[in-house]
Amino acid sequence: MSWGMFGKRGARRTAAAPIVVLFISVVTKRMQTLWLARHANRQDFADPNWAATADWPDDPGLSPDGVEQARQLGRRVDALDVDRIVASPYLRTVQTAHHVATTTGHGVLLEPGLGEWLNDDWFDDVPKTRALTALADRFGSVLPSSAPPCREPAYPESRHRALARLGATGTCLADRYADETLLLVGHGITVQGVLHGLVGSDVPDPGCPLASLTKVARRDGDWTVSLRNDTSHLENGTRAPDRLA
């Protein structure tokens, strides 16, 4: 007699051989990228006498070479897969963001919390700047925002308070648009302040060149700087560090 499928006791073998299943745990690390840009060259940097006869001396726009810098920045940003552009509401930052957006096809949101340091050594009073509605009328890329400002600057500000305000604004925007890659366009102190808020107050401050890019990335809640003050996209990139303040 052939035992075939039967054991010696005559019972049919119905139990399958044990199968070992290996469960591989895959942890997807959440990552977010913020690009930080300083505005391009401003009119009063190119012409020191400009403010004496200007209607808006506290709110200069871009110089002609600054416009070209902003366009060069736009061509660089076009390759970065940015989802959203947010800018300080000063004319020079809005113009910079607008030229970037013209290249990339994005709109631009304005955030007062990214604005200039209200240093009473620079301003005798709250600086006179354009209304957000006026900026939206002038620049087609500027979008209305249904979200409240992350922060509102209060004159006067110490450097410490300005950095705290900018850091809180950067954190607010990163959390508000947590699934997006952002470009924040601001001032020299904007870049340092946002890094203070995201990375920590011990981040070095080497200054910030005009129209430069800084990259900071978050993975599992921790932010690290992976690129700082890059001006390789500018034709005059080697001279950009001359204006670090």
C-alpha cells in the first residue's frame, strides 16, 4: 500500500507546512523644503540720492540691475519644484517675487510677518509702504489671501524681537502649508530670522547677499540648512556678497 498523502495512522495530511511571513516595516520620513530668498538690488542702493526726492522713501523698488537679478532668480526657482511663493509686502520684495512668479507661473501671497526689521535707527516712525490692495492692482501675480497674517510687525523693534517675529512667521507658514515646498521672499534679516525659528538661535549669521537662495529642509520635525546664500544663478554672483546687510 502506498502511503502517499496519508500518514502511518491513516489520517489525511491536511495541515500545510508552516509559512513564515516577514513583515517589513517601512517608515516614510516626512520631508518639507523651504527656499528663502532675499530681494534683488534696490533702487536706493544703486542711487544713494534717490530717497531725497522719492514719494515713498521708506519703500524703494528694484534698481534696473535688480530687475535683471530677480529674473535670473526666477529662472533658477523654475527648476526647484516650488508649490507656493510668499513674500514680504515691501515693494522690492514684491517686485522680486513677481519676476520670479512670472517665470514659474505661480501666484504670490503677501505676509506682513516676513517684513523688514522696524529698526528705529532706520525709521523715525512706522515706514510708509504701499497698501496690499495697491500692490495687487499693480502686480497681476499677487493673490488675495483668506488666511490671517502669521504675524504683524510692531514699531519699534529690537533685533531680538524682529528675529522672534520672523522665526514665528516662518514656523507658521511651514505648518500652514506643511505638504508644500515654499519660496519665501524677504529681506536679509528675514532669512536669518526664519532660520532662527526653524533651526535654532545658534545659526551663524554671515550676512545675506542680494537675490541669494538659502535652502532649509524638515525631516520628522527637525530642520537643517543644506544650502546658504547661494548666488550661482546670478551673472554677478561673485560680487553679490558686497551687500550682505
